[in-house]
Amino acid sequence: MFYSLLRPILFTLPPELAHKITLQNLNILYQLRLSKLFFRNIPYAPCTIMGLNFPNPVGLAAGMDKDGEYIECLSTLGFGFIEVGTVTPRPQVGNPYPRLFRLPKNQAIINRMGFNNKGIDNLVTNIQKVNFEGILGVNIGKNSDTPLENAVDDYLVCLHKVYPYADYVAINLSSPNTPELRKLQHGDELEKLLSALKQSQQQLTDQHGKYVPIVVKIAPDMTMSELDKIADILLSYGIDGVVGTNTTISRQGLKNVDYADETGGLSGAPLSNSATDIIKHLYIKLQDKIPIIAVGGVMSALDAQEKRLAGASLIQIYTGLIYRGPSLVKETINSF
């Protein structure tokens, strides 16, 4: 009810400004210890996935809190896990403005943010200050000016720095907003990267005395044959989980819609069916050997149920939170 009154006001503001103001005010509520007045009675629905004990299976997708500045206040919305990032080794400003667009009639968003973040060292500093009882994932990527042949180095830098503090690490190979990044999802490039990451994971496990799962985030814009090949590679390298999916470059069903021709990744309701199809196909290939974290077009409990029935073990939301507000978190938890 509260958010339904607030949203029309927020939607009069430029999207990035509304995003910033929302997080700042949520943090103020948290600091004043008023959060529980607005966000109460979150169901307890524990589950164990990837050896991690989740308070509930509904998480916040990467992108909302790129630098880990709002983990504690976001946790008051009821998330069982929060994924921060995408973060890169060095700070970068991302793509030029404007780079974020609402498509309200379609309950969708197009973004071409371009991994804007303050760098891995800043993120680690922020995480060290946090008192969060849920599961914390860190989503890592490469700097836009790092040549593709050197991408492995960027991922390894990030993995080493966040390993002591993350509950799992998500490898973002699928954003459409960093040139050539999606090439890393396929063939020799993917094998080279996963081989290096798994070797480092073993070394870091021995060094820190804990095993931090590695999950890979994939794109929805691929053929089923390409998806089969990716699934086989994930299985062969013992990857711990897969996030399906990132945003799409498809604009199917958005003819004559304002901003639909903007470059960037589309998220929200138009992505829901294709993301679910990816999950169904992945589950057939992976069975229960690699758990699937479903993200993409979760706008209601029904969307979450469809992804769970398709084979997802965990659910993430982001665009749905913008259009539906915090009530979607509780609704989605109850759908499990």
C-alpha cells in the first residue's frame, strides 16, 4: 500500500536519481530503526543450496547495490540473500548518460549502465563493515578497457579480494553493456576462464579454510545448442551454480514502445517467458548436479512459481521490486 502511493512520485524523477533517492531513504529508515514498522512478518523458509544455509530462497539480484553500500537496509525488505555488484578491479564510471530507461506500460527497464562502480577495494571495505545474517553474493566482472584476452586476470583479481568475505561469487559473463563480454560464455574462452577460477578457488579454500561457491551468470540470448554446450562446460569444471538469466537484447513484443529502441539490456515482464525457457532447458541438462538461480521477469508469485517448477532452486528479483515494491519479496517467499 505504502509503495503504491510512493511509486508515482518516484516515476516522475529520472530513473537513476529515483534509484539513488530510494536507497538513501531506505538507509535513513534503517539508521533510525524504523524499518520494521514498514517491513514486517517476513516468512522464515530456510533452504540449503550449494552448501549454504539461506533464511529463505528469495534474493536481490546484482545491480541494485553495486558497491555494497546498502546491504543492511536492503536486508530489512526480507531477502534471504543479496547479490552486490557487478564490481570490477578498478573503478569505472560506466557508459554516458542517459543510460537507464523505464517502460512502464510493459513493466520493463532498459539499462546500459556499463558496470559503473567504485572498484573492488571499495566494495571489500564496505562489506567488512556489514552485519548481515543472510547470504551475501558478490558479482564480479572485467573492466571495459581490459582486452578480452586479459579478462581472466580481472576475474582472478576480484575473486581473490572478495573470497574471504563473500558467501558465493557470481561470474558475470553476460552483460550486453560491456563490449565483447558475452564472448566469454562460449567455447575455449569459457573453458580458459573456468579452469583458472576453479584452480584459484581450490587455492583460496586451502588458504582461508572455507569453500566459497562460484556461480556463472548467463545471457538469455542464445540458441539451445549454445546453451547445451555451456551446460556441458559448467558440468565438466564442477561449477557450483548458474544464474539464469541476465538482461536481453531482444525487443520482441515491444513494437512502437517508447525507449524500446534504446541500446542496452531489457529486464522485467517481457523477459519472463524466455528466462523461464532457459531455466527449463538448463534443468534438463543439469538435473540436480548444478543448482539454478532464476532471475528475469519475476513480477509476481506466479512468475516465481513457474521458475521453481522449471527447475530453479533460488529466485532473484530486481525490476519487479521497482514496479511492485517490497511486498513482492514476501509474496515470492510465500510462493515457495
